[in-house]
Amino acid sequence: MPALSIAILVLVGLVGLVWTSRHLLIWRERRTGFLLTADYPGPPRDAPFVSVLVAAKDEEQNIETCVRTMLSQEYPNFEVIVCNDRSADRTGEIVARIAAEDPRVRLVNITELPEGWCGKNNAMRQGARAARGEWICMIDADCRQTSPRTLSTAVQYALDRGADLLSVLPVLEMKGFWENVVQPVCGGVMMIWFNPDKVNSPRHPHAYANGAFMLMKRSAYDAVGGHEAVRNQVNEDMHLAAITKAAGLHLRVVRNHGLYIVRMYTSLGQILRGWSRIFFGTFGTLRRLSISLAVLVFMGLLPYLGAILGFVLAAAGVGPIGLWLACGIVSAAVAAMQVSVIYRFYKLIGARKDLAWTYPIGCGVATVALVQALGKLRKGAKLVWKSTAYPSGS
């Protein structure tokens, strides 16, 4: 038992050092971090023509808001192409009505999914074929523009930075309890692998993009093979970013404030299904998923487990009592440090800082999502998304 208590003390102490370093990272981000806002200049003097592509499958709840808020953009030179991907609801009807009112909108109806393709990838391919723009702006149907300057600032920023692919990261709209508890934690898991500073640096291989808003030069899109090159990938945004950077093109990601928002999921079931798909599609290997799971458990849950174990065993008189009591005290201190970091982090990203105390609950749910993602590696496993099943296991 002394060896076990010492091991837990050492591990919890290391976790505490990591959480302490996170305070420094947040301090640096608050001082030097950049947010793309409506105050950024734009549009460019000779504004290039932009084709906005929206893949929509059974999106009658979101599609009108998505399209109309995009049409409200002040950008002078763009079109909106909605790719209606085998929808069984009123998605196509709604878009057709908007297209009849505004010639900038075009509807592409897709009735079949070719073998070997994921639905969104095929829809985006069809939209790209119809697109006339020098730039392609790929957005999700659940996006809502909260500023009329999103396109203007994004195009100007991409040109200023010499980006071939720019991903403007979304602000998540989180209304329900589980959205606020789990979404920030799952987003944090992604940051384990994809530090934005490294993504933006050509010296590092790290590549990341979020399909909610990706602005890409048409010439770069064609050079890397477009969606044909990622046709069977469930997280096409990540893979498109990876092949873009691997080709020596300039990939850039930037956070936004006040430009657009996305409400990803509305229930615990949707969160688990959605994030298990994202984790599987992003990491996709036993090694990466296992490392992510281990980091989440050690960083998120070990301080609480150590505190409970230490105090309970010390109170029960299990020896060495002093070591177990120390284990409980140190673990509780690290847990408090964790909550203080999460409070500042949630404040930074616009999440509910008053729910920082729920971080271990979010870790528990994210752990389940990672375990579900691991299950998709088994032979014959299927991944179901938007009512279509795709093979995931080998």
C-alpha cells in the first residue's frame, strides 16, 4: 500500500504541474491571442468572387436561417449554392423558395450516394462542380452568421495572411445543461493534438480545420484533388486540411468573435453520437484514441479519484495513514487548481464559467464518447451519420 499511495501522489503531482502550466498558457493567449472580428478590414478593393457551398441533409430546422444570414452579408461578389443531399424533409422546398426570391442562391438536388463516398463529401463535390468562384467558402447548414461582415473579414484576412485554406473557428451556441458541460471538454480533447500555433506554422505538420467555415482558393482546392481526395472520410474537414498542408500550401485557423455561431448538438444522445464520430474520424487509430483517453482520465479525473481514495482510506485507518491523508490533500488541491484553470478557460472561449465545477462530469461523458470511438475500430463496425451507415472497422 505505501507504493500505491506514493505512485498516486507522484502522478497527481505531475498532473498539478500540467494544470499550473495551463494558467500560463491562458495568460499568454489573453495577452497575445488574435480574434477575427467585424472590426477587421474588408472587403478587398477588388473583391474576388466567392462561392458559398452548403451541404444540407434533412436540415429544414436550420437551412433558412443559414442561407438568409449568409445572404445578408455586405460582401459584394458572392453566390450561395445549397447542395440538398437526399433530404426527406422540406429542405429542398425551403431553399427553392429562397432561390426564387434571390438570384444569388442556387439549389443542387442530389438523389443518390455513389459507392465509396460519404454523403457530405459527395454533396460538396457536386457544389464545387457548379461553383464559379475564385474562392470556395464551405459552411455547415447549422451555421448562423451574426455579423454582415463575416465574408468580408474572412476574405481580407485570408489574402492578408496569404492563406490557401482558412478555417474560421466557430463560437459554439450552447443552451442546455449537457451542451455546456460536455462540448467545451470535447473541444479541449481536440486541442491535445491540434495546437493552433502549430497548425498555423509551416514548420510543423499539424493540420486542423473546422468544416463550419472553410475558405479555400479554388486553385488550391483543385490542386489537392478536392473532395475526391477525401471522399470516404467522415471528417473531411480535417483530412482536407491535412492534404493541403502536406502539399506545401498555406493552412491557417483563426478564432472568431461576433461573426458566426453554431449549435452542434441539443441532447446528450446527440453529443455522444456526434463526438464519437468526430473522435473516430479525426484520430482514427488505436494509438491516438488510446492516448486521448488516457490523457483525459489522468488530467480530468485522477485528482478526484485520488482525493476520494486518499481521504476514505485514511479515515478507515488503512496504513500508511499519513501518506493516504497526504494523497487526499494534494489531490484535492490539484482538483481546485483544475477548476480555477477551467474557469479562466471557459471565460476565454465564451462558455459558462459558472459551470467550471462540472468539468469532471464533462470528462466522464467525453470518456464514454472516446470509448465508443474505439469501438468503431472493430472489424465490421458501422458508423451511422445523418441516417447513412458507413463502414468504420477494418
